[in-house]
Amino acid sequence: MNKTIQIKDLSLTIKKHQILRSVSIEFESGKIHGLIGRNGSGKTMLMKCICGFVRPTDGEVFVNNKKIGKDCDFPDNIGIIIESPCFIPYYSGYKNLKLLANLNKRISSEQIRQSMKNVGLDPDSKLHVIKYSLGMRQRLGLAQAIMEDPDFLILDEPMNGLDKDGVADMRKYLHNFKEQEKTIIIASHSMEDIEVLCDTVCEMDKGILTVVRK
Amino acid sequence: MGNRISFIRSWRIACIEYYKWIINPRMIIAAAMILFIWNFAVFPLIDISKEMNSPLNFLEPFIAILNSRVLCLVTPSVFLFLISDYPRLDKNSLFSIHRIKRTEWVLGQFIFFILSAFTYLISIFIFSIIINLHNSFLANGWSLVITRYTTYYPEKALSFAGKLITKELYNQISPYEAAITGFFLVLMYMVLLSMILLFFHILNLKKAGIASAVSIIAAGSALGIFKSPGMWFFPMAHTMIYLHYTQYLKKTIMKLQSSFFYFIIIIAILLFICLFSVKYTNFLNNDNE
């Protein structure tokens, strides 16, 4: 199955402010795609359109050949981190993930625990999320994104708050994910992350997408 | 995920929202509200009960709260304050939303509104009866305190406490019926206010939702106080049982069943519009955690 994301002539205007302008691109599977650009350039909105949170004014988004908004509300089997991840503060990390996983009951408790271990968190810890460091929250955010073994990962600034080891772990994990022929889109302000991780790089500027490296 | 709507997923979304609501620091306002209603409706009734040396029916303080002309403005306003940032879209919500369907999210919000309104009203009920339970009776009849106070003390007929439960209530309906009917009518009023917020949120006009709900409470309360016929267009009058009756005549001004239908129909219309319109909604206004 070709796990691609196709964006055709996508435009988005919210309250008379044009955020995306005729964006067309295809994100192929088995690659890590980097998205760079200044704050407010439209990266997060593009990701929200791909995830189905925002309906475009014009154009179409296809994920796995399904048109978002017509064939499905949100893409099936997608993992996301949009902006800094937040959780229910007075629950443990495991309980937070369990609540989310229970929504569609695709995975077992053991898979949730494994995803926490994969990102370096202890699933048996009773520590409430409110006491987590920024890096631990980011790791928990990644755990929720990967726990259902998604075909697509949409990550907005996934390295925020991670220490050196955390960044190394995250890079290693994303490389493994890519080798499974899955599709990853990362928005980052860190040029080093983009250089090290990404196979293709696109730049957003005032809602216009330009391919920098193919 | 399939095309079928899962009510279990909606229920789970409602539970997540409910938990977030319960731990919200603004819940302290609900505690202040309890103190307010004690001072405003419960203590005055207890005082006249002591004055007459006669017990109250255990439901009378609660019925007085539901039918007070002042509390009819305060009770929904406090609930609106507690619910005003719902449907809440924080960054955690995005993790839940993409795992379900949009329609399931709407149904989840609807269930959450019922749960939150029920919790709010049951808290008012418990705190209104608990304070005088030792000096109350359980039988389904009005106390002498309510029915005879103004006869025994005609000089106090116009006092605030003497007018808490009026003839339109105790001559026309039993306390159990008044409490149960009042509870469900006010519950539906709260759900209706919440649905107005949801409706405007789905149209991406969240602030207009709060303004509309506030206007509906204010206009309904004002018309209700003056007993203007226009009050029946607003939900507030439908929640106040004494407005449905005259003091003595058997004929009702407005049937209680009509008030139930009023709420059911408006809530159903709003829910239907929300379920239809949610496919065009942008989930982008992230509230902070």
C-alpha cells in the first residue's frame, strides 16, 4: 500500500486572512519530510489541514487516497504532535495514554506500555503529568503519537524541550519508523534536525510552499 | 474506524471532558454559589420554621431555590460561567478528536453537558436539603411553615421568606412533583444553554455563543419577574413551576408538558444542526491547558 499524502491546490483563509496559498505537494512514504519556515508562515495550519482539524477554503488533501472531509473526517491511522503536547495533569502518563487508546480500542495495554518504554518513560510510574518536565511531556506526546503504530506521523516541533539524549533517541526512532515505509512530516526550527533527519525539505513563507530539497 | 457512529466513543469523550471540568479551578465559584443559596433561600426558610416551631418538608428549600425570582437569574448564570469555555479545545483535545469522528465529538459534548448540568443541580439539591434534614419530614405534603406562615403572621406576608414558596405552588402541586419536575426542567435549561455554546462554537463564533446565552438568561429573567406573556418565548419561565399556575384555579397558564416539549424540541433542533454543521468546523482555537 502506498502511504502517501497528496495536497492539491490547497488554500486557507480564516477571518479574511489568507494563511495558505495554493499549496500543492506530495509527501511520499518511506521518507522523512521536513517543513521549515518562520513563525506564522503557515506550517502548523498546513499540518492541521492534513490532520483534518481545519477545512481548507479551496483544494483537497488526500491521505492514503482518501479525501479528508469527504471520505473520512480525520485520516485513519495517523499519529500527531501539533504544538507542545498537553495531557490531563492529575493522571499518570500511562493513564493519559490509556484514556486516548480506549477511544478506539485498537491496542492492548501492553502496547501502550511498550510505546512508553520506546520513548524512555516508565509506564509503571505513578508520577502525575503535572510533575513531568517539558522533555518528559514531549516524550509522552511522542508515545501517544506512535502507540497505535500509525502509517503517518505529523510532528510539529517534536524536539522541543528534549535534552541531548532525548533528541538522539527521537532521531533513532524516526529513522526506524521511516525504514518501515511510513510517512513522516516534521516541522522544525532546528536546521540541524532537518539536515540530519529529512529526505525532502519544503519551506513555507507567507502561506506559499517551496520545495528546497527533493 | 468504519462509518458507524460509536456511542461508546462519544461516552468516553464525555468522560474525559467531565474529568477536565471537575478539576477546573473555577469550580470554587460553585462552592461560593452554595453559600449564596444557603443565605438567600435555605436559612430564611429555616428561620421561619424555628419561629413557628414547626418542621419543613425536606424538599422545600430545594423547591424554593428553583422557584426564586433572584436565584432563577443566579443559578443558570453560575452554571454558564462554569461551562463558558466549553466545548474546550486545548492541545490535549486534539489528541482525542483525531481518534474519533466529528459527529461522535458532538455527541460526546452533548453527553458531557447533561453530566455537568446533572452534577451541578444534584450538588445544589444535596446542599439545600442536608443543612436542615434533622428538622424535616419526608412525607409528600407541604409544611405548615409554607402554607400557614402568612396566616399566622399576616404582618410578615410580604417578607422575603414568606414569599419564597407561593400559593401558585402549594395550592396546585405536591412537593415531590414540584421538586422532580423542577429538577428536570432546570436540567434541560442548563443543557439548552450549553447547546447554544456548542452551536456557536461549531459555527466558529464562540464569543457570540456566550453573549447569546447571557442575553437569553437576562431577557428571560426580566420578563419572568414582570410576568410578561413574552416570557414563554424564553427558557427561564418554563423552568419556574409557579409561573405555570394561577393561585386557585385548576386551569393552568402553561402546561408542564408543553414546557418539557419546548426544551426537548429546541435541544433536538440545536443538536441536529450541530451534527450536520460540524463537518465544516475548524478545530483551531486552542484553549490553554
